Amino acid sequence: MGLSSKALRSALIMLALLVHGQSSAQAQTKMTVAYSSIGPMATGVWMAKESGAFEKYGLQTDILLITSGPVSVQALIGGDLQVVSAASNAVINAVLNGAPIVAVGGTANRPYHRLFVQPEINRLEDLRGKALGVTRFGSITDNLSRILLRKHGLEGAVNVRQMGGTIEVAAAFQNRLIAGAVTSELRVSPPSQPKILVRLVDMGIPYSMNMIAVQRDYLRRNPEAVENMVRAYVDGLAFMHRNKERALKIIAKYARLNDTKLIEQFYDDAMTYLDRIPRAEPEAVQTILEFMGKKGVPVETFQDNSIVDKLTREGFFEKIFKKS
């Protein structure tokens, strides 16, 4: 028995909807994005995920925490993920050692970390003969600690100890195994009473904090997906600017905070230090290279600015933040 014209029409509509749904699903590019700390540098990734920005730009994205810049970069090199938001010095060091990766964005060009110390430490000289804790050798906490010590003539006079991660650094401070730590925050419980001795931003040193990196081959094969990832990241930042209350809840969720004051401070750091245009500035990269004894290596060695430049020409950044 043949179908009536009405039934046939309905069947064709249902088929069209089914095909459309399948093609929409296929259009979503799967992507795993890692971030290397639960500090403010990760906030743009969290916002892009929670605001739906990744989906908006055709990406089906999983995000995960790998608590170390060097370790997360190794995961990128190994092909375990497609994108990493990690400490710039870890990305640069990997490239200098031949890793086939490249940064397509830089999230901040000023150091927002602080030197937290035990209450009896009143000046940098008081650290002589004592220890500072870092997450891992080669991490951003290690890099900034050594730059600070070198600047003040204390390199070699202060022991730098590798702890493993931010939680381990806090535990070492809590148990007075270290005199201090250069970090974005130090989560300890009473009676421990850390105080901020130095705000690294006050040193006036340009410093590329974080880069968004991919494998060079992945960028070559999937330029549109990588561009859409950058768009989604910036869209997430704009969402944070527009929706403070929602952003505070997202920060509380991912940073695992429940103290209102700490959540506000975290939000303020993200708003202050995360650049609206995610470009790693040459002078901020050169600070890292100079510390590594590689002064003068061009930023293009590590950074492909073509996507950011294209979005700038399009007026993408201006338009998306104009809505904020």
C-alpha cells in the first residue's frame, strides 16, 4: 500500500531532520584541552567550556587538569590531547628541545604570582639558607622563583625544592618544610599564616605567563578547528566580563573554592591579567629566553600569530568585547 501525500511529506520531513541532526553532530570537531593549573590563567578555558562557547564554534570539547606545565606539554607532544594551556616557559623549553609544537595564543604578559612567606620572614635576605617550594623544576613557579632570586642576588643562597604540585607546595608550607613559595595562591589552614612579601608584577618585568599550544601537524591539518578554539577561548573571556555572578560560580567550581573573598580575588586576578587579545608579546617572551640563556631567539620560533592576526583584522576582538 502506498503512502498518502500527507504521510509521505511527514516521512520526508522526519528524514530531513534526522540527516540534519547527523550532519550537525558530524560537524562538531572533537577536541581535548588540558590546562596546567587551577590558577587564574585557566579561567578562560573554564569559561569557554561552561558558557557553551566551544559548542558555539563547532567544537565538542573535553577539558582536563594536568597539574604541571612540563607534564601537560609532554601529554600534548605524545598526542594524548589536542590543545594545552600551559606555562609559557614549559612550551618554549619543549620547542628549544625539538618538540614539534607551537603556541597559537598567549594568555597573559605580566606575572601575577606572589612570593608567600612564613610570618617571621620580613625581607628577601631573610630567605638566605632557607628553602622555597616549587611545583616542579622547569615549571612557571620554578622559573619565576629563580628570576626573583637572581634579581636580588640570592641565586644559590636559597634552596629551591621540587614538591610536585600546588597542593604539595601548600602542604610543605603548612608543615614549615619551606620558608616560602612563588605562586598565584597558597591554600593553607590555621595556624599557618602566610604573608605576601613580593608581588612579582611590581618588579616591572614583562613575562609571558601562559601559552595555548598545539602540535604543528595538528595545526596544519586542522587550521579551522584551531582557529575556532581560539575564538571560543576569547568568547569565554568576554563571557566572564559580561557575567560576573555566573563567572564567580564557575571559578568556585573549578578552583574548588568556597570562600567568597578568595573567589572574588581569583576573579579580579583573571580580569586584571588575562589579555583580551591572546598574543604572546615578544618582550614578554624574551624575559624567559634571557633567563634560559637564549636571548635573541625570535618569538616566531615558538609562536604562530597568524590566527590572532587574522581575528584582529576581522575586528573579532573589538566586536566580542563591545558586547561586554
